[in-house]
Amino acid sequence: MSEAKQFDISKKAVIAAFQAVKENAGSYGADEQTIKEFEEHLNNNLYKLWNRMASGSYFPKPVRAVAIPKKNGGIRILGIPTVEDRIAQMVAKMYFEPLVEPMFYNDSYGYRPNKSAIQAVGQARERCFKRDWVLELDIKGLFDNIKHGYLMYMVEKHTQIKWLILYIKRWLTVPFIMSDGSVAERRSGTPQGGVISPVLANLFLHYVFDDFMTKAYPNIWWERYADDGVLHCQSYKQAAFIKQKLEERFQQFGLELNKEKTRIVYCKDNRRPQNYSCTQFTFLGYTFRPRLNKNKEGKFFVGFTPAVSEKAKTAMKQKIREWKIQLKADLSLKDIGNMINKVVQGWINYYTHYYKSEFYEVLRYINQCLIKWVRRSYKKKNTRSRAEHWLGAVARRDRNLFAHWKFGILPSVGEGAV
């Protein structure tokens, strides 16, 4: 470092943190400054931030509270820090994450390098084949209810870097600015939306759940993604026992299981004749339940397998409606493709790993909206059959216009083909 400072923070780390925040995009914070505006005086802004962080005079601004509707009703409060504070948190994450990441277990999948939700779904699928019972686990309000005292004790177990400890404490207690302009003080939780929050939440649950389960009940398999988890048990009795133990465990640390979403599930298939009322659960957008499958010999059997959930399909269709494709008569098909393809390709990448035919109705719904666009855009193609025929011909001529066409879901004659 070229200047003597209280804390040894690399200028290069601050620059790298800005690049990472820029790539992640995101909305403005309480000061309403966008990433683009911050970048207009980039060198000066980054230098001032580094100077304050390195001298100990950095204090985060209040966090902008944004209400996000949940798929199952209710709202979730996201806390959006300012661009400057996101960069500062990214600096801290770059220093802190390597200290705790090697300690985390393989079956913890959320917000971790080289881990993904679809890996967690795949592991759950394999284990459902091997064990008859599942405990579906959901932690109520994880990001809002983490106890700061416990969390800071855990942080200090893994680092003695003074500035990390100091700034994490400040981020935990910075108030929310609500939509009406009022200020809400915070005495627990770590804002869902903060850059450092996922690492801190993983650290907290590592000790509260992951490490506890691995050491106390090593014969019970589990997968966890943030506040969602699946435990694979050998009997109903074992599942009921561990459910009670986890209720007690979480209560000790100020957390609570969501009673509506925490259930014991029977993985019913051809090999499992027992009757039980609950034979399905949803994990990371996939619903696991008995489904008709076909083996390599062409014979049908009932297997306990995952497919895109109804809630996920409803949410995707809602997103498609929000695009208002049929009203974009001023745009070309290529323009519409450029507008939606990145999102649609992401859906395809995620929801076609297992039982992909369940997902096709979402892609066909896009075709229906495109047919409405054709009917509005061309007077001579204002009937459904004419519009469908014309769009089908375009699709067969140029599948690359749309991500779902390239995947094989075409309008008209080709619709549904794979």
C-alpha cells in the first residue's frame, strides 16, 4: 500500500469488488445512486471508499427496504444497500469467504462457489430412490431472525481481522429505510439482498444445522439450499423424531420451522406399496411425486421423480404476461427474441433436467403470445389458423430467432416436437 492506514485493505480488492458488483447489476439503494452514476466518477469514488475503509471511518448508509411478493402469498422484505456499500461488502466477502468456505459441507448448496440449485435437486432425486421417507424442511424468516450475538461469535471463530469484524457488525445493525420514508431499526437478521448476507447465513446454518446433523445424526442424509432443506430418513418414526429434534435445535438459536412447509413425505413408487397421505414435496422449483415413467425396455412404471412445480410454471407464465408480447406490434420478431431469449434460455437450462415434458406448456404459452402478436401485426393474418401457419413457417425457416424454438418447441405443425 502506498499510504499508511489503520487497516490493511488492498486497493486492487476494491477495484475487483466494483467489477463484481457491476456484473451483478442490481437496483439503487437509499441514496438512489445507480451503478452507472457511481461509475461517472469511478476512480475518485473508489479511492474515497478505500480510504474510509482502510482508516476505520467507513459507516454504511441505511438499507432501502423493498417488498417482494412471495409465490405463496405474503411479502418478503429485501434490503438493498447503496452501490458504495455493496462494493464494501464485496471487499469483505472476498476476504472472509475463503476463510469459511473450505469448512462447509458438500450437501450445502446455496450461494456457494461451484454449487448450484440443480445439483441439490439431482442429489435429492438420487437419495429419494434409496430411502422411503423425506422430511421437507423450511426455516421461517431466516434472513430476518439470525441472532447477531451468535453470528458474531461464529464470525470471530474464523477471523481476527479487525476491520472485517467491525464492518460486519455495522452492516448487521444498519437501519432500513421503508417505502414510506420511515426508518426501522434492526436488532436481528442480515438483510436479504446484501452481498455479505448469504455467506453469513451459510455460516450461521453451518453450525445450527449442517454441522449438528453431520455429527449428531450421521446416518440421516440431507441437502440444504439456504433456508430450504430435504432430509432422507429410513422410516416415518425416524423422520418424526428428527423433526422434533430440529424444532428444539432451531428454537435454541432464535429460529423457527415453518409449520406449513415442514412435512414428512412418503416417496411412493412401484416398490413402495404403503399408503400415506403426503406423497409429494417441492424443492427449489421442482415437485417430487409419483409419476409415470418408461424404462429402457419401453415398459411403464411409477417412479418418485421431480418435475417443474405448478408454482414455478405459474410464476413463469406471469412473467410472460408482463412482457405483453402481443402488444409489441412496433417490434420485429428478432427484437422480441432479443428481449426475452436470455430469460427463456435460463428457464430451459434449469427446468429441463428432469421430466422436461412438464415444462413444455410454459414454452407453448410463449408461442400462443407470439401468435397473438402476428394477428395484431398483420391484417391478412388476423385469424388464429393463418397466424399459426405463418409463424410455424417462420420457425421452421429460422429456429434461432427464439430460444424455445431452438430447443424444439415450435408453433403450428411443429409445436411440441423435441
